[in-house]
Amino acid sequence: MNLSPIQLFDTESSTFTYILVAPGEKEAVIIDPVERHWERDLQHLQRLGLKLRYVLETHAHADHVTSAGRLCELTGAVAAAPSGCGIAPAEMQLKDGELISFGTGEEIRVLHTPGHTAGSMSYVWRGNVFTGDTLLIDGCGRTDFQSGSADALYDSVNDKLFTLPDDALMWPGHDYKGQAVSTIGWEKRHNARLANRSRDDFVQLMNELNLPKPKLIDVAVPANQNLGLPHGG
């Protein structure tokens, strides 16, 4: 059964944050929270009478600082991060195929979807998939830093994400065009970078993007590998 998450947006980095909660439940999970919005996110949880159980990261972000550590300190939630991203303070180091349980019988399935970064994860919950920067609406994340690999991203999308049901709702980690949600079926048929494209064509396309270095990468990645907290904090 599809059950939509609460979708929140950071205009500065075009980052989506998601709150997952089932009807009638009090335990919630948040995915990819942004430091500058920690108060907003807490207010959403408090307004809805929710207890935060887990804070999930899809990867160590290069374009914003996470509020994961702060939210965990304030709420007692557990930080969960991909094991391959060097986020050492996270209590849960996630591996492919693991299940994260919360509420009454709610489960999130962990998919290792490397390519944007070597450790990137996607999360599947109730007919939804949260793809981080691996798969974007009509696009995908860049693959030219943090041990990224166009080859690996091609496999992650085609072997893991595009094998999900066509009607699975696809919630990206970012969007720069005012879009909010897609489906796996639409992306399989229409994604400008990946639909009906051979591996060699995709790798060539990604290798020729020549994108500028993310402005915050030298600050954001080390901060995010410490859950956004000051080192020693």
C-alpha cells in the first residue's frame, strides 16, 4: 500500500527532507534532515504528536550540513547511515538488504545504490522509494567525486531501482525544477539520462558533464561524517 511521506524542502540546497509515519502511529522516521531547518522539523513532529525513532541519511551530503546529530541529541532518536559513507558516529551502520523497524510493524528496506557516492543508499517503505541523489526526477546525481562511479550508478538504477514496481512512488533527494515526486515506471520510460540508454552511452554522458565543484563540499562532507555536529561534540 502506498502511503505518502511528509515532504519538506530546503530552497538553498534544493534538498528534500522526508518524515515517515503510518496512520495512527506515534513513531516516525526522518530522512536527510538539513541543519538550518532542525527547528522546523521538530515543530512538525511536535505538532503531530510524534516521537522520532530514527534519523536516516542517504549518503554524506556535499551541498548542505545535516541536522542528524542535533535531532538525535534532542529527541533520543537513533542515527542510521550507510556503512560505506564514513559516518562513524551513526549508531546503525546500514548494509544492503537490512530492515529498519519502527512503529507497529512498519519496515524500511535498505538498498545499497552506489554511484553518486560509493556508499549511497535508497530506502523502500510502503510502495515508496527514497532515492537520495542516486535517481532524481528525469535525471540522476553526479558521479565525479566521493568515490562516485557512473558504471556503479547505472547498475544501481537498472538492477535495484528499476526492478521495483512501476507504481512505486519515487521521492528524490533533490529537485531543481519545482517537481516533487515521480514513479519508477515513469523514470524507466522517460528519464533523460537513464531511460533506454546503454551503459557506454551513460558513462560517456556522465564523464562529459564537467560540473563545477559543489561550493560547500569541503565543509559539508566532513561535517556530515560527524552527523553535522562539531568535532568533539
